[in-house]
Amino acid sequence: MTDDRVDFASMLASRLCHDLLSPVGAFANGLELLADEKDPEMRARCLDLLEQSARTSAAKLKFFRLAFGSAGGFGEAVPPAEAKAAIEGIMADRPIELNWMIGDEPLPKPAVKIILNLALILVDALVRGGRLDIGCERQGEGIEIALHAEAERILVDADVERILQEGEASAAMTSRTAPAVLVQAVAAQNDGQVMLARETPTSLLVGAVLKGR
């Protein structure tokens, strides 16, 4: 295994652990409080905390299973509803309006991975909420993917933006840039191309075109 592949796996693992640390830590804290708390009202609040933390952890794990993992159990294609539910799970704590413009026809796993990782990048960028439009359609044997974000502030990490525009070698690989590197890698494996365009300071378009094989 090359050093680059080891680094890439390490960065994806770091990203997953970083995003899970908060809800899992809250779950552990809730258990500690519940063990010591005798007041019924406070115990009810602890249980609410545990339920919320468990729900958040499960949503993130479901998302990362599809976005980073092999998505076992779905064969070569994934129902779009699964991808939508995964994205909604990571948006639960943010005021983001999701406009889903993808039909019911199952999508190839590479397309789903690109949609999810681009969505992760844009959800991170919509720090104060906003609107996220996600579309995907077949063009002959290929697939066109487009995600459009609108908000008062769209804060995309400069290295992430550079990788999406110029390729994975254009910036350092970190846990923050790993999703962008994965997008470029999956696109390259499928004879595809990634694109990013800043239309206005409050509008950002990212996407990919995958060719059929």
C-alpha cells in the first residue's frame, strides 16, 4: 500500500472520528449524569440528552457508511431515498432547506458517493443555514450531478475549494479536505470531471459529470 493511500485512509478515519466525537461524548456524559442523578425531572432531561445523542450518532454513522464506506447491502446501485435520508441526518441541527431534485431510479454507488461528499462539504460551508439544491440526471450512459448552495455566508475551506477546482494534488490532504479528495478520486475512476463555480458571494455551484462504462 502506498504512503498516499495510507494517508488518505487516515484522513478519512480522522474526519469520521472528529464528527462522531461530540455526539458520542455527549452520550457518555449523559450516562454519567444519569447514574448520579436522583431528581426525576433531571433524570428525564438526561434521558432526553441520551436519546438526542444516540439519534445524532446513528445519523452520522449512516451517512459515513454511504459516503466513505462500501455501502454493503445495496449491490451496485443505491436508492436515492437512502442518500436523501443520510443527508437530512447530518443537517438535523442546522437551519438548511433541502431541495431534493432526484427521482426514484437507483443510482450507481460512485454517483451516490460524490453526491454525499459534496453535500458534506456544503453543509459544513452553510454555517448559518441556507438552501441546498441537489440534482442528478442521466445523460446517455453518463450522469450529471449538481449541488447548489445559497446563503448569506458560504464558508468553504480554501484548500477544499482548490482541490475541487484543480485536483487532489493542488492542496494538502487533511481530515477537512479528505471528502474533496474522495470526490476527485471517484470521479477519476469513472472517467469523470469535477467542477466548482462561485456565481455570487452568496451562491455556490459544485458538481460532477461521470461517463458511462
